[in-house]
Amino acid sequence: MFTTPLLLLAAAAFSLTTAAPTTQPTPSKTDSSPRITHTVVAGRPGLRFDPENIFAEPGSIVEFHFLQLNHSVVEAAFAAPCQPKDAASFYSGFFPVPKNADGSASQSKEVFQIEVKDDKPIWFYCAQDKGRHCQSGMVGVVNQKVDSGKTLEVFRTAAKGVEGPAGVQAAVQGGWRGENPNPLGGF
Ligand SMILES: *[C@@H]1O[C@H](CO)[C@@H](O)[C@H](O)[C@H]1NC(C)=O
Ligand SMILES: [Cu+2]
């Protein structure tokens, strides 16, 4: 999609009142042009991603923020929740985040960003086994195709039936992990 400066301005104004897409410079080393960024928060309503059903145009960024506990995000295949889709699947690593002393919500100083390369669905889950987050429904999707029958609720139901542990990759890959460029995002 061709993005006009006017659209970017509209998106920026919109972000003042909602948690909807914002624009910000991506920290990518290869491309410093501003991208539409969709913020997803891990752990805001408990063992969930919020939002968990994201529509993001090719070329945009999905930026995961991590609240207290110890969450992660990994790409799965629709047919096999709680496991990396393949050797190239993105993996954020874990984000252990202690509670604030006063009990208020805390957030990791780092985020994990992925680029949406095309309009194919991207299925993902949290791989924390302590508490079985994936099997408890901590899953999500970018660009679900509603008419295909492959919906987030079908994926979540399948995740609940996974008996073994959730899978991770050997190392962080398939995205960018680094300092949170939007510290107020995520609450
Ligand atoms: C976070 O979770 C991972 C995976 O279960 C574990 O290996 C790691 O030790 C945990 N970190 C902390 C600080 O609890
Ligand atoms: Cu989790």
C-alpha cells in the first residue's frame, strides 16, 4: 500500500487516543524510513496477547511489548500450535519482568519487532512452560483469513490440546530485539 504523509499524520493523531497503530522510526539497520507499527502487549490481560488478532499491511511492523512475568513470542504453523513452524520461525527469547515494588504493572525495557512481509497469516504463541502459557491460550495471529476457517479460535482450541512442552528456537531470530522505542506503549 502506498502511504501518503497525510495518512501517516492521521495515524499519529489517532494514536493519541487509542492503542491503534502508531508511526515511529523503526530501529532497523537497513531501512530508517518510518513504518506503521502495530503494538501488541504480552501479558496485559493475564496469559494473553493484546490485541491477539492483528491486521497489519505488508511492510508494517508488529512490535511486542512484555509485561511482568516471563513471556516470549514464537512463530507457529496453524496446524501445529506451541511449536516453531520451521527452522526460520521467529523467536523473541524470554523477557523476565519483575513486578514493580508498589504492585503496579511493569514492562520490559526491550521489545521484539517483526516485519510483516506479505499478507499471509502469521500464527504465534508464548513458549513459557511454567504455567503452560501456549496451552492456556496465549496465542495470536496476524492477518487471519476469516473465510478459510483457519481462525484464531480454532488455533487456540488446538493449542489447549497440546500435551508436550512448548517449543523454542536455539537463539533469538527472525526479528529485532532491543530497547523499547515507545516506553509508554503497552499500558
Ligand atoms: C524465563 O523463562 C525461561 C523459560 O522457561 C527460563 O529458562 C528462564 O530461566 C526464566 N527466567 C527467569 C528470570 O525466571
Ligand atoms: Cu507467556
